[in-house]
Amino acid sequence: MPQRTLRFKIYQNGRVEETVEGFNGDACNSATKNIEDALGEVKVKNKTSEAFVLNQSEKSNQINNESNVTL
């Protein structure tokens, strides 16, 4: 299992910048949801390349969904 890291940079004007590493797919959203809700409104969210990597169960679901085609 890869190391998972949450980094926060807090600026003098109160802006918080969050960096998430080690999460694949949408797992970063569920890992940070409570923190983001507590901090306030999220103004910008940029995805890293890790956000586009599917974990093994997501790959299986995607393959199953693609192979179950009804015409």
C-alpha cells in the first residue's frame, strides 16, 4: 500500500492550500471531505495524475460495465 499524505499550506490571508498524495481515483475526495467541510468553501480543485488511476476494484467494475452491453 502506498504512503498517503495530506499537506496543508496556510497563508497569512487565511487561504488554505491542500495537497493530497497516494490516493488513486476519487479516494482523495472521501479522504478529505470532512476537512474541507470544516474549513469552508472549496474554491478551486485541481486533479493530479493519481486521480485518473483506477484501483483494482474500479478496473473490474469498468470492465464488467463495458462488457455488459444491451442492444
